[in-house]
Amino acid sequence: MTATEAIMKRRSIRKFTGEPVSRETAMKLIDAAAAAPSAMNLRPVRFILMDKQDMAKLAATVEQKAPFEQGQWAIAICADTRGYTGGTGWIEDASAALENILIAATELGLGSLWYGVYRRAAKEPQVRAALNLPEGAECTGIAVIGHPAEEKEEHGQADAKFVFESAWKE
């Protein structure tokens, strides 16, 4: 599968089978995430790998439980903003890392979900507590990984009404 094929095939999966995913595979996804670009190469992004036990603890505290109960691994994408000199560049760095995980998971035949956390009042406090994040560490989101128990249609072409040439058009 090419990178473009993986991008077009990648969809948010919220239902997973119980088929195991190896720790080695989870680490490959973290390697893909670590290869993401970083503003000024400051590399503030950190990864917290959660196994089934960690995911069950988190599921007990959040509303959207099913992905954490069914997935095989979860990878929290965080940033250490303490002393960070790149303004808000850490947000893009962490987002690029998370997207790399999702694309790599698709290429490996896995399903994935981007569980958004940053500045989401209904999620952020529970995630911060579960991950024991210190002041100055931020979690942008969590990639939940597993074998998909649902199939979704691939993405098609970009909708022409959202593509402008030269400048924004109303």
C-alpha cells in the first residue's frame, strides 16, 4: 500500500476486534510518529504507550469508553511545553505525529481513532489525571489502535467547493 493509498483509506474506527496487536507493532507506530516534522526541530513531543490495563483505567473515567475497552493499544501524544521556545508550534508537531500514527496503522492493516483531548473540557481533566501529566505537559490526543471490527468507505476526491485558487472565495 502506498502512502497516498493509506491516507485515502484511513478512517476513524470506533469498534475493534479482540485480536491482539504486538507491542513491537505499537512501537513501530511510535517510530512513525517520531519521524513527524518538528518546528525548529525543537522536538517537544512525548509518547505514552498504554496497554489494555491502562486503557481500562482511562475508560472508567471518560464518557467515550468503547474504543479504550476494545482497542489493543493507545498512544497518548503529548508535548512538554516547559521551556519550549517555539510558541504554539508544539500543537502542529503533536498533530503531525498523531496523524503519522493513524496513517501507519492503516498501512499495517490496523484500525485507529484520534481521540481528541486538548482543550476539551469533557476529556482533558480525566486524561491529565490518568496520564499523571505535570504542569506544562499537554496532551493533544490519543491514538487508539486495534484490528477494525467495522469497515468504512475510502475517502474520495476533495469537494471542489472547498478548494479555492489564489485566495479565499465566498
